Amino acid sequence: MSQWTNSVTIQRWTPSSRYAIVFAGLVLVLLALAPLFASNGLLDRLTALFIYVILAAMWNALAGYGGLISVGQQAFFGLGAYFTIRIADLGLDPFISVALAALIVGVISYPISLVMLRLKGGEFAIGMWVVASILHLMVNLDGLIQGETGISLVSLNHYDSAQRLTIIYLLTLGSMAGLLALLFFVLRSKTGSAIQAIRDNEEAATSVGVKPEKTKQLLFVIAAFGIGVAGALWLTSATTFLPKTYFSVQWSAYMIFMVLVGGIGKFEGAILGAIIFFLVETWFSSTGVWYLVSLGAIAIAFSLFLPKGIWGELERRFNWHFLPVGYQVVEKNKINTDKK
Amino acid sequence: MTHAVSNGLLASDLVKNFGSVSVLKNINFSMNADEAVGIVGPNGAGKTTLLSALAGAFQLDQGSILLNNQDVTEKCASARCNLGVVRTHQIPKPFDGMTVFENVLVAASYGVDADKQTAYQHTLNAIQLSGMEHVANRQAESLGLLDRKRLELARALATQPKILLLDEIAGGLTEAESVQLVDTIKELRRQGIGIIWIEHIVHVLLQVAERLICMDSGEIIADGEPQAVLSNPQVVKAYLGGGIE
Amino acid sequence: MTNQIIQAILLGGYYALLACGLSFMFSVMKIINLAHGSLLVLAGYLLWFLAEHYHLSPFVGLLIVTPLMMLIGWALQAFLLEKSARGGELLPILTTFGLAIVIENLLFEHFGANTRSLAPYIGDLSWQSWELFSGVYVGKTSVYILVTAIIILGSLQLFMKKTPLGRQIRATAHDPDTAGIVGINPKKASAIAAALAMGTVAISGLALGVRGVFDAYSGGPQLLFAFEATIIGGVGSLWGTLIGGIILALAQTIGANIHPQGFLLGGHILFIIILLIRLVLAKGGVSHRMKAAFGGAK
Amino acid sequence: AATSDKKLRVGFISPRTGHLGAFGETDPFVLSQVRQALADGLQINNETYQIEILDRDSQSDPSRAGQLAKDLINNENIDFMLSTVAPETINPVSDACEAAGIPCLSAVLPWEAWYFGRGAKPGQPSPFKWTYHFSFGVDEFYQTYISQWGLIETNKKVGVMYPNDADGNAIRRFLKPKLEAAGYTIIDPGAYETGTSDFSSQIALFKREGIEIFNAFPIPSDFSALWRQAAQQGLTRQIKIAQIAKTGLFPSDIEALGGLGNKLASACYWHKDMPYRSPLTGQTGKQLCDLYEAQTNKQWTQQIGACLSLFDAAMETLITSADPKNKVNLAMAMRKLNVSTIAGQVDFTSGPVPNVAITPIIGTQWVKSKSGPFKFDYLITEHATDPNVPIAHKLTPYNA
Amino acid sequence: MSCLQVNNLDVRHGQLAAVRGVSMTLNKGDVVALIGANGAGKTTFLRAISGAHSPAAGTIQLNGNEITKLSSHKRVAAGLALVPEGRKLFSNMTTEENLLLGATSARSGEWNIEKIFQVFPNLSKRRHTKTGTMSGGEQQATAIGRALMSNPDILILDEVSLGLSPLVVDQVYQNLERLLATDTTIILVEQDLSRAMKVANRAICMLEGEIVLDKPMSLVTRDEITDAYFGLHKIRTHNGDAA
Ligand SMILES: Nc1ncnc2c1ncn2[C@@H]1O[C@H](COP(=O)(O)OP(=O)(O)OP(=O)(O)O)[C@@H](O)[C@H]1O
Ligand SMILES: Nc1ncnc2c1ncn2[C@@H]1O[C@H](COP(=O)(O)OP(=O)(O)OP(=O)(O)O)[C@@H](O)[C@H]1O
Ligand SMILES: [Mg+2]
Ligand SMILES: [Mg+2]
């Protein structure tokens, strides 16, 4: 009776994924050394790329794994930047302000999650947009911000320009690596399975012991925190805080584009999507309006014709699983080989 | 047949309305933790609703539920699952985006307090018990109806239930398939798991149930030894018609 | 105070008119159309274009733009919505969001950055008013807009309930495959539904252009207003949308009275509160009684 | 020096598209004039430098403006940055230059919103080393308004609509007390959020108070909604002077208002009838605008001259710096800049703070054109901040 | 004359060939019991016939007319009606509305709403009830009624009795027998062999996407069908079958 259960084992890492992790580690080291040889322009662009990766990974965690599609995540992007300004205005070092601001965003997102997670589907999606509008308007009530005109993080001027660029670069790189690791850890844990189960069928998940509220709240808060970090870092790199820009729904458009193109619900997909978006932006954003039109059109095309994105397609064709969060049941004598 | 049970389920005075329709009307029900109870009744009688009430899928309008003398009325489905009461769904609700193994693993990890290796073991056992070894790595989305129903069962089993609530898991099975299913359920009975089983295919149900309940219009109209219930004229009139016996 | 309440009701009519197409798509076709705002602006631009270049009064322009928008609705259904609706509940959100970005940037590409209004093309009507009683004026256009909202929502409601076509549209929205099996042409039914929705959007576009100004990127706020009106009034009830619009406008007015910056905040916060109340009502023992009470009113 | 040294790269970032696209609409024309004038290079310290202008469109998007600035600085190695129009473009560009140590000159944005808006504190030394700005400020508005409003007999009751943004806040904070001190009664319902679609409560207040002067700093879409509602609810009938700023600068804004646009009072930061000549192109305002109208069939706008004046000042900076490749020299040259441009004198030596030079604001009125070819004429009604500018029209009451 | 002819039909679900090279000819008045294990492909086959699922290869002819490419609503107009597995009623609409919808592409014929209510008298008191809240039996009756409203030549019933209580199953079959009197051609999927054998005059068995048995009911035995059910693995377990 019990032969089968004894003849199989559970595989999580595949050889290719081991190589991938080592490779990712090497890339990180290389990136960390970049300030030694890269030009200021490159460092600055890479900083933007890292922030895109954070945004895509967070939105993907929420939508791809949690099934929570939101067009209001700019709420936390804006808040991250706002609190950085607010705290720095009290006289704290701007980089310490970044960390504090992200924490505050995480904390604030908790009560928001209590309300918003009760909504489903499209109501959640647009409800979050309304939340973003509310937060935007509330931030505007702060006299420091001067309404839509915004204000700059002048305390950054204490650092000289080269030093400042390097600090921001390394801080962003570190944040990205840390946040990706955090996400990967959470998604691979049993919480990750629960998150996906809730996405697919909340009622069934509840009936086998999952606590959907808690699990979703955790995911929501992590995503908000991550996006808060992104917003705060963006501010250090851009210096100027303008409520309308930071709370713009455009950020949601970017996140959606990155995740759809890269591959929704694929950990690697979000990263790939961010890189693609970054390249597209670098090469084509000078075409202005047409660039934005194409972003929208490409997002539509992907969601209709390649719903699993580029990574999903690669995964299907070549059976790549570099950063697997799932499980495979394999026969014990076939272990250590990638499944066909 | 409500009697105080120190070890089992005791539901008193359950009332549930959907809008203006009252679906459960003062249901009183009890079972011992090691009993096998069959539930029959016409369509729309409220069987599934009763099962959902016991499993904690919604809040009752009135009434209370005791499990092993502990009041669980206010407890949600996941808490009740942790206490050992778990259900399957009449219309299967698989986690479409996950493999069969992952589906069952969620149940094994959350239904009962278990470390990782134990959870794996529970998962594999449940998969084997419900005959899904060959599809363990399949995406649940691609399963046919039969395997979906099996998956419902496997998921429920992986939570190591003490009382298992089954909702029409034999519907649409061929004869051979139902034989297999009955064997599985009998195995669970040997392990001492209590069972409540809703089924319209009465002859399958009778192979397992030691006690039969018939519901009609939100009320229990008969409860007791299966043959006696089946020959109850009220049951015949409301449920069986001339179809059986 | 009376004056403000009257103005708020008129404003509510405007929101309801903005929301018609969205509410219709949401309640009947189960699609949340995030491109609604941009389509509204598109209609506004079309009317503006006819007025500016062919000197057609926007009211006459409507005779051209409405069929045009209906055609667009048909095309949307055929090429975008149908396929995305099959991908589950969330896919249309993504595709229509993408569509919104495409439309607004195309509009920008074509019409540039200047804000436009239809008011100049309707002459003095744009600011004429009636004096209701001493000191209380109601703008003529505002009244027309409210009346139009009532007429459109009412006739849509009747159409969906009473006519075979309305029935077919509802059935198709519920399950297009089964609709086909039953003998309904699902493509035709949903194309008609989408065309109807976009037809109302043409009229909403007129209201938008007459009451205020728009530019290519004005769609977002309009979408939020429309969505809020729809949700506050209760999804599935077209009449509710009218009530929703008025409640939204009242909340904004109250917000504005509490704090000069509270106009938009008031509306948004009310929206969140209503969502919460709805959720609380849907749970718990009192729910069905409350629902029965409210439901009867709809 | 090697020939490559004799090339100067100048970045220019303005909103060509987006919400503020109306401002940048004329930039291509101005750029073509500037490039033509610089075709043979610029003489600096007896050497000829080729000037390459790298113009970029901020799309009215501040984050894009900041990115473009960084791109120009890091990848295009520009020597000098220019930027114009509104905080959305200028502030992020200035911030990027300040961060990277690149000289930057900008114009057309009330200087308070540029200086304090970027975090400088009154009474403290200027935190900016690399960025300079010339523009009008609150005080110019004050002088112009006092002068303009004195032209017509009123009850001196002013209803104001100042939004919650840098301009609005600065105006409320600095202008309102001055106007009150000058004997005007200010009815201020408080800051409103842009995007508000109903102004009934404010209109009711103004009617109750019987205001005869109306002053607002709204964005165009807000004003259009506000003013129509004011007309519908009977407010405009009592208004003698409707003085608006920030909106109504361009003919298209006014045309969009239809009949309600006629006789709106405005104030311009440049006018084609200003009696100045561009040192760079040698053109007068009138010549410049006639050329524009002939080339495009569109009515002239005030941004044409303002934009050219930025280039006038920039080229003068390069010339006076002696060594334009030296960034510190350039910054010092800006600090000492005092030059006559097509928009009049730009003088950093007498500014209110070291990084700012003040330019005038001229009272105007939109009047239905009698002779065409365009629908409205934009006529000068007063010249308190720059008496060289000729007055062409007597301000007429709005409700007359 | 044959009223429905299927030639070499292949139907796929993505990679999976659910129906493989199936041919079948139906004559007017046939009452066919379509039998097969779970996943044999019955539903897929019937959905392909009714146009809900387009086949990968093969042809379908109705009354001599090619309908392979026709969309499902046109097949209804041509005289084919399906009562789908799981009933698939429009649950947010009333019984009457569901029935009226069935008449959208109706041909002329004897069926109309009053006649349906005559045949299913228990429905008439549910006329204005939303079908979503009705009992399974009432729903099944409505589904059959809805199909009849189009006055079909061929009526296809997929798993008519799935999930229904014995009493309701009886009712459904009583109603079916009334239909038989009207000379309608019927295809019926039914797991309950005894039932199927009682009403049908022809048995077709499917196994793994293919037809493995096709005979008049009078000529088949129970064992033959059971064999066909499971292919080679013969399992003969007759548990206390319905008496
Ligand atoms: N969520 C709901 N909202 C409204 N009515 C409901 C809901 N759930 C069930 N009902 C109604 O309650 C009644 C009982 O439903 P239930 O599913 O419990 O019946 P059942 O006995 O399981 O029937 P079946 O044998 O057909 O499965 C039915 O009339 C059903 O329509
Ligand atoms: N939507 C689908 N996607 C993928 N595979 C499917 C789908 N529907 C059915 N299948 C597969 O096609 C095969 C035939 O299924 P079908 O439903 O036609 O069988 P059936 O004979 O009607 O079975 P049952 O008696 O369970 O209704 C099965 O293997 C099933 O798993
Ligand atoms: Mg049930
Ligand atoms: Mg089937």
C-alpha cells in the first residue's frame, strides 16, 4: 500500500536553479562593484532599473501570486517619498529618513489592508486607486508639500554629487536584493502556497485551514513596504517630490506592463519584465507619446495572447525553473535530473 | 435524535436564511466522532447548506454548534478544520494554478500542525489514498471532473480530519469507480474517522452509512437506521418516489 | 444651504450621466471598463472636432458621434472585451487599463495638450440659468444633464428588463457559451450591449465637454467619479447609479464645507465608507433584513 | 586649444507636450531662430565656440524632466543647462543640476515657487550653488494688480481663488496681506484642490459678499469650470474686474471660454509690444511674432519672447564667463549677469536672493478682436513694473 | 433518412484528444443512450455536435446539410438543441425568462411556453422565480423546457440525472417518455444503465474518445455494455443495484 509514498521524494531545487542562484549571486557582486568602474550615467540608470525590479516584483507578488490586482499601488510609492521628505525635514539624515519612511508605509498599509482586502476583484483594483487618491489629497494637506508644486529633498545637498550617487546606487541595489530575497523566502514558504491557494479559491483554502485574512494582509503589507522603499529611493535619486507624479496612476501602468510582459505569477518573470521595460524606456522613451501608446498596446497584446508572459513561454519551451517556488514529486531514482 | 455527545458534533437549533428563503429551519443534529452518517434529501433540501454550517463556511442566523463539548459556533472554517472538521465541496474547488501535490500540501500544512516532512508525508498519503499518484504533478486546472472530486477528497484527508464531511463525491461515477470510492471510505472508517456523507446514489451510500438522515425543505424528516429511514413513508414521498424499493 | 443641496443634486446628475456606460457594462456585462474615462474623453474630442472644424453644434454632432462610438463599442467587444472576458474576471481590468493608456496617449498625439471644452460651441446656453427662487439659480445645462441621465438610465433599465434583446444580452453576459447553445447569437448580443454602452458614452462625453473642460488625460478622474457613483448606488441597479451620483456629489459638497480642500476627499472617503457598510451588511444576522429593506427600494 | 574644446553643449528642457504643452508649442520656432543666429558660432573671449543645443521635451512630467536632466548631464556631457516653464519642469531639472554640479539657468516660474519651493528657507543663506533663475515674483503681481485695479471704480472687495499649490500658497501668504494693507477687502474661501468640479460654495460666498473684483491663480481646466458656474449662478454679473493669472495666458485658453473670455484681465510676463530687441537674434518682439504668425498661421504667444530671453541671457552668460568650459566660472557669470534681453533687463546683481533676478509682469486684457485675423487681441493696460512698455488700451469693466 | 450524420470527428482540449475519429449516423426517431466512463469524451462529443466546441477534424451534417462550421445558435435554428451537463441555466433570471430565451432561434412547431408548463406542471408555480434558487429537479425541468422551446428535431441531453434525487430522476424520465411520443430524436447520456436501457432504443458506448459499441438496445446485453465501458479490463461487480 505504501510503496508509492516511499518511492517518491519532493524536489524543490533543480540543478539549473542551483546554477541560477550562483549566477544571480555573481551578478549581484558585480553590480556592487560597479561604482568602481561604471560612469555616473550608468549608475544612475541602473538605480532606476533596480527600482523597477522592486516595483515589478511587488506588484507581481500581489497580483500573480495573491490574485490581488491593484491599480493603486502608487499610493505606497507616493507615501514612501512623502514620509522621506517629512522625516528629513525634521533634520534627520536623508538616507535614514528613507528607511524610516518605508517602515511607516508598512505600518500604515496594515489598517488599509483591513479595509481594502475585504473587496474583491475589480472593486479592489479601483478601490486601491481611490485609496491612492485619498492619500494623495491628504498629503496635499501638509503645508510643507505646497500642494501639487511639491518640494525637494534639499538635505541631500550635504553630500557631494559623486558620493551621493554611489550611496544611492548601493542602497538601491541592497534594497532590491533584500526585498527579492524576502519575497522569494515568503513565496517558497508554506505561506506562499497559502497565498496561491487563496488566489485560486478562497473558500476552499479556508476550508482546509488557511486563514485568508492574515495571509493576504501579510502579502499586502510586504508589497506596500517594498513599494514604499521604491518610492523613497526614487525620491533620493530624483530629489524633487511632486505629489501628482509620485501618486500618479502611471506607476501602476508601468508595474502592470512589466509584470504582464515578463510573466505574471513567475518570480523570474517580474525581473525580466523590469529589465525589458528598462530597455524599452532607454531606447524608445524619446519617441514620447508613441512610447506610451506602445506600452499600453503591448500590455494588452500580452494579456490576450501570451498571458503567461515571456518568462512563462521560456519556462514552457525549455522547462527553465531558475527560482522555483513550487514542488515536484519525483521518483527517487530519477532525482537530480531536471524533469523533462 | 439529539443526545449530548461528549465526543462528536452537536448542532442545536440551526437557522439559516438566504434573503427571504429559509434554508435551514431549526435543525438539531448530533453525531459521535466515530459515526458514519449518510444524508439524503430532495434537491434544495438544504443538505449542502447544513454541511457548510457544520464546516463553518458562513455565519448562522441562529443556533449553536458544539464540537467535543466546545462551542465552535463563532469559529470560522479554517479554525474548525484545525479542530478536525473538514469538508469537500459539491462543486469541486481546486486551486487551479497549483499542481495536485501543491493543492494537497496546502491542506497538509495548514489543516493540522505539522512540520515540513510530516506535511509531505501526509500529502503523499492522501494522494495515494484517493488514487491520484499518476497526476501528482499535474496542474489542477487540467483535471477532469472525476479527478477534481478525488482532489477534494485528498485535500480533506491531508488535514488529518477527525470528522469528514463529504458532499456528493460519487455523483457521475461509474459502477467500478464507485466501488473504488467505497473501499477508500471504508479504509477511513477503519482509521476511526467520523463521516457525514451527502449522496443521491443511495446504494453506494448504504455501503458505508450506519445511520441515515433525510432532509426536506430545511428540516430533518427522518433520522435513524438506514433501512428504517428508507421505508419511512415521508421519505419515500419526498425523496425516493418509486425509484428504490 | 438649500442652494448647495440643489447644486449637489445637479452635480450628481452629471456624475450619473458620466457613469451610465460604466454602470451598464459593469452590471450587465460584468466588465469593469477602466478605459471608460478615456472613451468619454474620446467622445468629447470627437464632438469638439466636429464643432471646431465643421461648425456643427455639439448637439448635431451627437448624431454623428453616437453611431461612431457605437461602432467603436462593437469593435471593442469583438477585438478586446470578448477575448479578455473569457480569461477570467481580472483580465478585462488589465486589458481595459492598457486600452485607456493607448487611447489617452493617442488623443494626446492627435489633439495635443490644450484643454478643450464644448461650452463655446453651445453659445450662451453654457452659462445661462433659471432662477428657481430668490437667489437660487440652476444652470440650464445642469438641469438638462440631470434629465438626460434620468432618461437614459430609465430607458436602459426598461430595455434590459422588458425586451427580448435585453434578455438575450443579460443571458450572454451570464454565460456566452450557454447562450449560444440556447440559440442566442452571443456575438451579436454582446456587440449590441457594448454598442449601447458606448452610445451612452457619447452622450456622457457631451456632458463632460459642456460642463467642464477636458484634455487627453482627463479620463482618470472621470473614471473614478463614474466608478464611485456606480458602486455607491449599488452594482446591478441602473437607477442606483443615479442615486449614487447624487450621494457622491452631496458628500463632496459636505467635504468642501468642512475644509476647502475637502471636496474630492469627501467623495472618496464616502466611497470607502459605503463599501465598508455594504460589506458589514452582507455579513451577520441583520444582513438580510437590511438588504430586503434596501433591496426593495432599488 | 584643440577644436573639440571650442564646442559647447547646452541642454534645454521644456514641456513640449503634456498638460503644459501649450507653453512649449512655440519652442521649435524659437529654437530655429536661436540656431540660425548661432550658425556661425559664438564669439567668447576672441574665440569662436560652436554651440550645440540639445533640446528635450519633459512631457510636463517632473520625473521625466529629472531623468532627462540626468541623461543630459551624465551621458551627453553638457556644459550648461537651460530650462523653462513651471515647477513641474524647472524644479526637477534644477535639482538634478544642483546634485551634479552643472550650471543651470531657468525662467518663467514665480521665483518664490522656485526658491522656497525647492526647500530654501527664508532668512537662511541660499542652499543653491549651481542653479539660477530669473522671473517675476509675488511683488510684481502686487504692483501690477494695484495699478490695474485702480483703473476702474470698484468697491474694492476682492474675491480670491488661490489653489493649493506653490503659486497659490505663495500668493496667499505674500500677496494677500499686501493687498489688504492697500485697502482692499479680501474674501478668501480657502485653498481648493485642483480638479474640483463644483464651486457652488465659493460662488455663494462671493455673491453674498458682493465682490466686484475677482482674482484667481487656477489651472486652465479649473478656471473654465469655475467661471461657467459663476456665470450660471449669476456671479459674473457683478464682477467689474476679473483678474486671472496662470491661466488665460494663451489665446486658446480664452477661445475655449467663448463669450465669457471677453474682457478678462490678465498679466503677461512678455508681450510683443515690449520695446526690446534680442541681443542674440537682433529681432524686436514684433518682428519675432510677425515671423511666427506668418510661418505657422497661429497667433503669437508670450512664451515666444520669454523663451528667447532665456537664450539671450544664457549666451550672455557664456560670453561674460570668459572660460565657458569652466563650470565655476559659468556659475559666477550667472551670479553677476546683468543683460538686456528681448524681455527687458535681467539683473542678478540686484535680486532679492543671490540666485534670483526679477523680471516684470504687465497688466493686460483680452478683447474681442475688431480687425482679426484672430478671435481675441491681447492688449496692454498698465506698466507699473516696467514703464518702458507702452500702454495700448484702457481697461474696460468685465460686466459692461 | 438520416437526420444527423457525424464523420470522423476529432475534438481536442489543447493537447488532449478527447474525441477521436468518431462517426455516427442517427435516424429520425432514434432514442440513443450514449454511455461511457468518466472522461470518455461524451460531453465533449455532444458539445461538438451542438457547436459549443469546434472540432479539430471531421464533419457534421444535419438533415443532409453541412453544419460543421456553423456557430451554435445557428444549429439551434437548424433544429438541434442541447440540454448541457450541469443544466447551465441563467440563474439570475426567472423560469419564464429562461424559457423565453430558449425561443430566440425557435423554429415553428408545437412547443410554446404554455405547452411547456402543461408538460411540466410543477414549473408553472415557479414561473417568476429566479432559477438560481430553485431545486435541482426544477432546474433540470427548466433546462429541458428551454431546449424544447426551440422546437428541435434532435434533442441532446447530457447527464440528465446527475445530482438529482431519485424522485426527481423519476419525474424527469416520466417527462422524457412524454417527449418520446412526439417522435423527437434524442441523444441521452446516463450513468444509470438500467434507466438508460429502459428508455433508449439504441446504445452507443464511448471509450477513451472512440465509439466502441453501437447497437439497437434490443440486441445488446448488460454485459456487452459493461465490457465496452472498460475496454479489456472486465470488471463485474454488481453491487446492490437498483431493484
Ligand atoms: N448562497 C445562496 N444564496 C441563495 N440561496 C441559496 C444559497 N445557497 C443555497 N441556496 C438555496 O438554498 C436551498 C438549499 O440549497 P442546498 O445547496 O443546501 O441544497 P442541497 O440539499 O444540497 O441540494 P442538492 O441535492 O441539489 O445539492 C436551495 O433552494 C438553494 O437554492
Ligand atoms: N475544458 C477542458 N480542458 C481540458 N481537458 C478537458 C476539458 N474538458 C474535458 N476535458 C478532458 O477531456 C476528456 C473527455 O471529457 P468529457 O467531459 O468529454 O468526458 P465525459 O465522457 O463527458 O465524462 P463525464 O462522464 O465525467 O462527464 C477528459 O479526459 C477530460 O479530462
Ligand atoms: Mg448539495
Ligand atoms: Mg460529461
